[in-house]
Amino acid sequence: PSSTTTEGATSVNGIDFNIGYYQPIWAWEKSMISLGINAELGYNLGNGDRDTKNQYTVYNLAGQSQLPTVSERGKDPAAPGFIFESGLQMNVHLGDKFTLSPIINAGYLNTTHKSFSVTETVYYNGSAYNYDLLSQKESKTSGLGILPKLRMTYNITPRIGIWLEGNYTMGPKIKTETTRFVLDPSIPSDSYNLGHFEEGQYITTKKETSYSAVGVNGGIVFSLGKSSKSDYVGHVTLIKKNGQSKAEISCPEGLLLVEGKCVQEVVVNGKTV
């Protein structure tokens, strides 16, 4: 998440698990550019620690028998959620091995921010006293988002490739309700007694923060269905000629076109079979 989202909604970093599908629908004649539909389904699991250090104050108790301790409850997973997205993907084929793909998707995001609290324990005359310095209620966020991406694919074989992408997510507003424990700031910090702690105030703040995040994803792509124009991942089967779409197959080097399919070229006694 961006610094604004991290500070405003106490969001954490996460790991995405995605599965997607690309369907080519158009190709420009005599070019290496094609256009299609991209659809993806993803699940996000928060795996980072909340940055709460600047959101609360640890107070010392006058005459304390030991230094106060601070503990946090409600850590993992911090923000599980899912997203469904679809949109347009353009493929710029850089030869038979590399494909550069700008993608613009719109999606539905659903995220849950788990509740958590930061508790201070002070010690006096052999007894322990607990005070929640910071707490945040569980909140659920859902809504539409925009997800631009830039992906690079490298074809290992005619039907298998690996890809790496950078992406940016602009999502709905996250509503949070946070409560802080504060003592009277007019009292010297080394003079707080148990009475002052009991008179401490709990201040609740409600916020709305727009969700935004930057991601780096990578994975494996498989080409399904019939042979494509060059039989490599991401190339298209529909070629626009004279105002009509038609299937066209052109096999890569080392493969022959036999009955509409690309098959491995075999040389026997100097002859190709």
C-alpha cells in the first residue's frame, strides 16, 4: 500500500495469489500488435506488520516497580481480501520470444481490516494494570477500482512462458475507527500516578482513506486451444484482412504446417518428413 493508505488505514503489505485468462479478439494487419480481453481473480493475504509506533504514547508511572511493557493483539492476517477484474490487454510482440503487454482493468475489491489493539501494562506495588493505548475496530471495504499494469512475457516453449509485471491499484475508500488513550498533557511526564491513569481519556477518530497500492507480480502462462499465428504464447488466431476476420497459422522455425497444425520438423537421410 501507498504511504497514505498505510498511515490513514493502518494497512500492511500483502501477497497476492492470482489466476487469469486472456482472449485475443483483434490483430492489426502486417503488424505485431494485437488486442484482447484480460480477466483475473485474485486473493490477497496481508503479511506485514502494522506501523503504529507514531500513533500512541507509552506513559511511565511514578514509583513504578518496573518499566511498562507493550503488547499487540490481533496481528495475522491483517487484511485478507479478494478482487475480480477485467479489461483490455494490448500485446506488442517483440519477435517470437518477448511480448510487452499494457493492461487496463476495472475490478471489484473486497478487503477486511482485522481489529487490533496495543496494550500498555504498568506495574505498581506488585500489581499490574492494563490500558489499551490504541485500538482499531474491524472494518470491511468493498467497491470498484482501476488497475493499470505493464507486463513482459518470455516464451520458453511455443505454449509456455514466464511473465513479470508492475501494477498500480486505485480502490475504494477504507473507513476506519481508531481509539487512542491519552493522559493530561499539562502534567509532567514523570509525575503520572494511578489516579491520572484512571482519569485518562479515550479519544475516537473516524477516517476515510482512499486505497492505493503498488505491486510486482510474476508467474507462468500457458497457451490453450488451437495453434496461433506464430504458435507462441500471446499471439492471435484472428487476422483482419479486407474487412473480414480469418484464421491464419504461420509456424515458427523448426515446425511445419501439416493439416492445419504445427508439427516438429524431422530430417531423415537429408530429407524433411
